[in-house]
Amino acid sequence: MITVTISINGSPIFARSATREQPMQKDGKYPYDVDTGETVLHHPDDGAVTLAKQLLDTIHEPGSGR
């Protein structure tokens, strides 16, 4: 499991978690099941920071138009 949290003054304002429970795909990427029900694909060679950024990209801020 991986969890990414954004905090301001010690108070979490956004968090996203994902688990890797499915086998690697043919392209070498693993599907991660995000707590939103979405799935992101990540290659282990890309590193944890890349995975964290992918998880942050699933956060939709209220009023951001996304």
C-alpha cells in the first residue's frame, strides 16, 4: 500500500491511497487500485515519486474546474 498526504500546518487536506493486488501486465507495469475506484498503471523502474505524482493527479480540488 502507498499513501500520499498533503498537509498544511500539520493538518491533512488531501490524501490518496492505493494498493497493488493485481499481477504485472505484459508491458511491465503494475495496476494500483486507488481508493477512489480508479486504477493507475506504474512501472517499478519509474520509482515511488512517479507513483506518488500519479496518485496526486487523481485528486480533484473543489472549484478547480477539473
